[in-house]
Amino acid sequence: MSLFKKVLIANRGEIALRVIHACRELGIKTAIVYSDVDKNTLAVRHADEAICIGPAKSSQSYLNIPAIITAAEITDAEAIHPGYGFLAENPQFVEACAASNITFIGPPAECIRNGGDKSMARHIMETNGIPVVPGSEAPLTNDKEAMKIARKIKFPVILKASAGGGGKGMRIVEKEQDLVKLYHTAQKEAMAAFGNGEMYIEKYITDMRHIEVQIISDNDGNTVHLGERDCSIQRRHQKLIEEAPFIFSDQKFRNKIGAIAIKAAKAMNYRNAGTIEFILDNEDNIYFMEINTRVQVEHPITEMITGVDIVKEQIKIASGQPMTLKQKEIKFFGHSIECRINAEDPETFIPSPGTISLFIPPGGRGIRVDSAAFTGWRVPVFYDSLIAKLIVHGSDRNDAINIMKRALHEFVIEGIKTTIPFYLKILNDPDFLSGNFNTHFLEKSKSTNNRVRTDKK
Ligand code: MV4
């Protein structure tokens, strides 16, 4: 099976560039779509062809399915890479591609649908023997049912929207008296945000680490995992720092969570690259949380420690090539960390769009910068505020931290505010350095953080 001759990229910014890199190295031509405000960007410059598909507003450009399908037809692209965000997890888009005989570089629509329905994903996992947090087996029908289950699994509980994402429609319920009220406010919020008020309930795990596993599956369902990432350092459900491997991981833990992730992928008939997100509690219990059916922002840290090019694998698999990776041959080297540098105030995280008057990225040993920024580029207000992913790779975690610190010091971005000073602070925090953190690390009272665990290397 030969590779595509041309791929259309339905995205912008650093991930569009990332896909261009993979295509060029594979000898595949690229076409890119762009909105009015993205005309003078690096992805448009570096793609072989570029087509303007509409105004800045995403709904009229990067989310405009007919415009993107037409762009693929005009440019004679055989496949579309959606990147992350925008149409990456839209099953209707996958079906629109199929209807026009265009290959979607990603999983089938059915996988995206099941992954996007969090209650369904939970149900599929539970019925296939993948551990889930105690909770509802199906969507909740009313507040009485929520109460019945909550009493059984005991408080605190967490109410989640089936269509959830970004914490919307999610409520932690500490005590019985609060449940009915919070059930209805969460449901209303979910309805407003997603047009879907379906809810489910789980036992609330107070101190969790967010550990996720990268998996890749070919079109025959041959599946490998590329190890785990710790994405616990987040703020308002936005990941800020990711690292691989998990600081307390060892081969035994990796084999265990990797096997669960592969089982989860198989339970969903998963295809292409994906991520299984897990909750890790203080007793090292592993529970399925969600599946992400796209290439993720943080995929580079896995590439750094495995040497696997995840985007190239996505393209090769989508073109019909069988899996060339063998689990036994996947080895893990050193430690990688990513800081997501945003055009935001480092104290308030309020977006700081504007023109970058000077942009000098760091370099040297162990540095990778995935960015579409440059001196003179104007950060638009219309899209997310990610301007660079600073990724480091060191021989061990300490080495990686030292590289990250000097890279953050060297990184020059002038004209806008960035979150670089925020990262410099975290990288000097004793709890971050010792690995004593969980998903609550950035909340005001850090006193509730878990102790340093000594049960692992
Ligand atoms: C949880 C949890 C604790 N227990 N589920 C799910 C979506 C993701 N963005 C956050 N999620 C969580 N699910 C159970 N059973 C904790 C989180 C969670 C969280 C919850 C409330 C406020 C902040 C949070 C930060 C990270 C994770």
C-alpha cells in the first residue's frame, strides 16, 4: 500500500507545521487551509499549497466542513489531517470525508462518537473488564437515581456530563444535602454548553494524578502503547506541564497501565493514534477516565523518549500500511518535559494577544520547540493562546529540569505577555522537584497534596 501523494491540513499554528514536517519527511505534498487572519503564517508559507477558506471566526473557517472538503477536492488531496481541536473529534466531519472519498487521518467516526460520549465510553470499558471508578452503569435518568447511587458509593461523588469537556457540567458533591441542587445546575450547564444534559456519576477521587497512555493501532487492530505521560499539572482543566515517563513509573507499572490501555483500545475497536486517560489514586489504583481520539498537544514528550514519530505513524496507518512498531522493540530513553507557553499574563492567565516584537527560541542539547511564532507575527485573538511548546529531553528527570530551566531563561518573547515566568516558578518548587504533586497542585492550598510516595523507585 503506497502512501498518500498529498495531504490537506485542516488546522493552523504549531500542529499544522508539525503535520507539514511529517509529510515532507515522508515525501508527501501538503495543502493547507487558512482563515483571513492566518494568511501570513509559517504553516501557510511552508505548505506546498494554501487555500483561504473564510474569515477569522472558526465557525466560518476551520470548522466549516463544506469549505474544507471543497479545499481537499480542489487541491486533489487524498487525505485530511485534522490536528487537534477544531474538527479533530467531529464524527460528522469523518463521515463527510468518507462521502467525498477522502481519507480522514484518525480513528473511525464510531470511535470518536463513543469517546465523545463519556458515559458510553465508561460503559464500554466497564463491560470489557477495564477498571472504572465506582459509579453509574448508564446515564442517570433523574436526581433520585443519582442519590441512590451516591449513597451506595458514598460521598464525595462527582457528577459529570456525558458530553463533557473542559470541566463544563462537572460538579464535585461533598454531602448528600447538596446533591439534588448540584445535579440540576450541572445538567443545565451541560445543556447550555453541549445541547445535551445527559449526566453520569462517579465516586470522587480526592487526590488523583492524571496519567495517560499513548496508543497506536493499525487498520487491522494491531495495537501498541508508547508508555505513559503525567499530565497532573493543570489549571482549569488546561494542561500546563506534561512529563514522560511518570516520575514513579517503572517497567512493571508501565507494563500494567500499558496493557490496560491496549485492552481499552481494543474494547472500542480503536484505530490510529489515541490516548487513554487514567485516574491514578494514592494507592496506585488505575481507573479509566476518558479516551482522546486525536493526536494530542503533548505527543512530543512521548516522541522524545521513544524515538517514534507519532504523526508519521498516523499517516502511514491511515494510508493502509500495517503496523511496523513492535511492542518489544519500543524502548524508553531518559525523561522529557513540555511547558505550554501561552500568550497570557503569567499571574492571571488573561490572554495577551498582540504582535511579537522579538522571538528568539532557545536551542542546544535536549531542546525542541514546536511553534509557529516568529518576530513580527501577530497573535490573533480568535484562537487559543498557545504560542510555543517548549519540549526538553534529558538523560533523567533532573537533567530534563535543568535543561528546561536554562531554556526558559534563554527564551526571548517580547511585545506580549507570556507564561514563561510562571513556569520558572514551578520549576523551582520543591514539591514539583520531588514529584509531590497531583491535579490540585496549582490550587491555593497545597497543604492537601499527597506525600512523596516511596513505594517505587
Ligand atoms: C475525576 C476526578 C476525581 N474523581 N473523576 C474529569 C475531566 C477532567 N478534566 C477532570 N476530571 C476529573 N475527574 C473522579 N471520579 C477529578 C477530576 C479532576 C478535577 C475535578 C474537579 C476540579 C479540578 C479537577 C482537576 C483535575 C481532574
